[in-house]
Amino acid sequence: QITLKESGPTLVKPTQTLTLTCTFSGFSLRTSGVGVGWIRQPPGKALEWLALVYWDDDKHYRPSLKRRLTIAKDTSKNQVVLTLTNMDPVDTATYYCAHTPVDGSGYYFDHWGQGTLVIVSS
Amino acid sequence: QSALTQPRSVSGSPGHSVTISCTKTSSDVYNYVSWYQQHPDKAPKLMIYDVNKRPSGVPDRFSGSKSGNTASLTISGLQTEDEADYYCYSYAGKNTFVFGTGTRVTVL
């Protein structure tokens, strides 16, 4: 059974760096083809793809946020960490991590975490 | 990054069918479109992947298709529990991905 759970601060101040951790179970990031992604959703708005890291450490980022985003995996801890620098109130959102499988193209998310709300305010 | 445009809302009566479109603004939609259902304050749930494949446990009332630069999700035999937001998602080229603008499905 695959599960993912996001953790991190609920409130951050403008200009600070956000660090979120996705802790997962039921799969390994050592398995060929597997990946973990981060997605966010501002209140009342649409989902936004942020970043992906694959089993082979290949990383992909949302072009508009590439300079501020870093994704990293810790295979031994079954964790994926997302950092977003220079936080702004427009970054207020629920942040989700999700699993990309080996089946088919792999270009989809078949399991999601519950999400964690991050508010940016002074 | 190419956008995926969806209608803001669609509605239908119980037992009827609704179709949600997902249009890529430039060039054809890749064969890597997936669809997600999201109820209020819940995490998204995968409903369709790779254009028309259904994960285990998803009712066969949900089906996906693609033609040119438009992918579609059809819900047949609409049920009250299908009332939710739906998002398409696709590979956008150059190792990037994009979600659609989202569609609210209302069961009348």
C-alpha cells in the first residue's frame, strides 16, 4: 500500500525559504522508473505542477519557478524534500506530493498525499 | 509553458452524460493525458491515465479520449457523487508538465 505525507511549516514570512518534506512508504525510489512530484493549489484556484524527481535523480522544474525551486531525494529515509526560496504571499497554497508509477507512460500521479497548507504572511 | 484550457463548469442530470474538454494551446496533445477528480478539501484522485486507461477501482462510467489538440473526459450515467472539480494533466514538452484550468461538474 502506497502512502505519502507532507510535512513542514504552516506559516512562513515573506522572503523566507520554505522547506517541505514528503515521507512515503510502500515503494522505493531505487525502483527503475518511479518518481515523486510536488504540486500546489492556491486557495480556490487550479492545481499547479512544481517539480519531479525520478529514481535516477533526474529532476524537472516548473519553468517559471526554476530559479527558486530545489527538489531532492533521500532514498535511505524514503523522503523527498522541496525547497522554495524567497517566499511571497502569492505562494500561499496547499502543497501536495504524489507518486509517479512505472506503469504505462509514468507521466501521471497515481497516489497523493493529503496536502499541507502553507500561508505566507508577515 | 503551454496551457491546457478546460471549460469552467459543466452540468448534467443524474443518469445523463457530461464531457469535459482539455485543449492544448499549441500543437497536439501528447498521448500522456491524465484526469483527476477533486472533492472539496480533498486530495486529487486519478481517474484516467495515458488518455484512456482506467486505474483499478475507477468506475467504467469514466472514459477518456483524444483528438488532435483536445483530450476529453466523459462521465456516463452521472451520479451525485461525481459532483467535483476535474483537472487534466499532460506532458508539455522539454521535461515539463502542466495541469488544466479545472472544471466544476455539477449534478442538477
